[in-house]
Amino acid sequence: MPAQRVQHATLAWREPDGTTPGRMRTLVDRYRDDPRTLALAGALRADAALVVGACHGALAAVLLAASGVRPALLVTHDPGRLAEDLEELGVPVVVLPELERFSADDEASADATGWQRRAAALEAFANGSWLVASPAATAQPVPDLAETVSRSRVLKPGQTHDPQALAERLVEGGFRMVTAVEARGEVAIRGGILDIFPFIGEQPLRIEFFGDQVDSIRRFDPFSQESTSRMDEAVLAAPGIGLATRDLWSQLPPGPIVVLGDVSLRSRLAKDHGRAEVRLARQLETGATDGETVGVERLRGDLRKGLAELSALLAEIDGARAILLARSEEAAEELRAHIGDAGLT
């Protein structure tokens, strides 16, 4: 995609095997040599501050994915949205959840499930996932990362494990044994199939064994029981994680953090985090790199009205074009028809 002002509409999908679709790879590849991507990657590698302004829609996720550089942390008011966009672009990502009940003066006020989910997020981060958090989540304590990693377990196809012993270990670590998993923190075993609903993630995992050997790992829909994607590994929550008092910032690797928003994270925290900030802002500030995008608010609502607005918008911007992505081939065919009716090419 060229560097001109462009509209971004992210309606993406995953292939059945869980890999990044070719269209998503093409989108990321279009940005690899983009000046904005190069500026972002350079700042992350040099531990330098940077502001990219006029950064709307999914541009932030695309630039991050195209940079290929994992930040120490990504902070945004909507971690789930950013995580979804990055996942669709092929980036392994995990959200550090906020504790629903937490008081700095009363650790016991925190819910046990919240602690388990934060521990599981740190495990995934230690195993290579990008970590996304809200400002509030960064201010809450976390378990000791080194201890969490030392007690975690990563399952991969081809490994040998006793499924029954594995299930018992998970129960010792706080999981509930059930007949069929429906909620986070549940585990079920029947024959050579071990179902686990981790404390992080939106879907449970199905680990199939051939004897004591892990044969496959898949995400599945707990209601339809149908597999949704194949996975290369599963990171299981460490057992016995208690209440933690470690500061998140002291647990992170060196390097700058990425902040999505018009206000620096430093100004919103009670204590300076001591990191350089690479900020992807909606406003174009003085001295900032121009993200060269415009908002899509005028395109929201009815599809036909939105396409008419898109046509008018493209006519206003010299040399601009739009790339529209659909969730499936069927949706893409329907979208092409509407595009043709709107007179767009």
C-alpha cells in the first residue's frame, strides 16, 4: 500500500490450519519498506522515542507487524482490539488482563482467577508472544517472571507426556476437573483427549494423544466441538501461583514500549516507568512522523452508504486507494458485488 492517505478496514480471517492467510501476508509485505515502518523499527531497535501521528484504524497493527520488532510492551486503552488485529496479521500476542478486584493496600481483594490469567499471560510472553496491556494493567503487580517461567510447561506435538498425570498437575495448579470444558480454568480428559480452557485466550485447547505422545494441538469451539485452528504449541499455566507483588516494569526486558494514544503513558502513571516511548497517535503533533491516514468515522453504518462515502473520499485524495478485507471468500464475493454496484474498482 503506498504512503498516501489511505482508508483502512480490517475484516480479516485465519486459514483452517491457523496460519496467516496469503492476503494478510500481502498486506504486511506492502508495508515492510514503508518509511513509517522503517522509522518505527529503527526507534524500537535504537531504544529511542518516536511519535507517529495521524495513525488511524488498523495502521498501528500493520506497522507493528511489518516492523518485525517485538516491543518490551504495547499499551492501549483497548488491548483486545489491538491483539485481534495483530493476531490476524500473524503476530503471536497475549493480553495482560486487569485485576477486576484489586487494592494496593489489600492484596487479598484480588480474585484468584485474575492472578492466574496474569501469570498465564507472562508465560506466553516469556515464550515469544507480544504483550499488550491497558494503562491500568501496567500499574498492577505481577508474579515473579523467572519463577513463573521455571514452573511453566510448553506442550508440542511429538513430545511424550502421561495425559492423566498432566491433567492432575493442572488440577493441582488451580484448574477444575469437569466432564466438558465451558469456561476458563477448566480441564476434561476422556481417553486420549485432553481438553483445556486456559486462563487466557477465547477458546479452549484440545490435545490429542497417541498413547503418551502428543499427536496434535487444536483450538476448538466449546459449543460445536469443532476445531477452529491447529497450533504448534500450548503454554500451560504454572501451578501454585500465589498473590504477587512484583512490579511489571522490573520484569520486562530492556527496550522502549509502544503506546497507542494521544497522551504519553508516562503522564498517566503515578511513577515514571523509565522507558522510551514509541507512541502511535491519532493526532498529528508538531515534529511527529506523519502516519498519513484519516479516520473512517464517516464510513460507519450502512454498507452501501459507506461505499458511497468511500468513493467520494478517494476522489478527494490524489492517488489514494483503499484495500478492503473480508472475513471469508463468501464475504469477499458479496463485498465485490457491492463494490461494483457502487461504481468502485
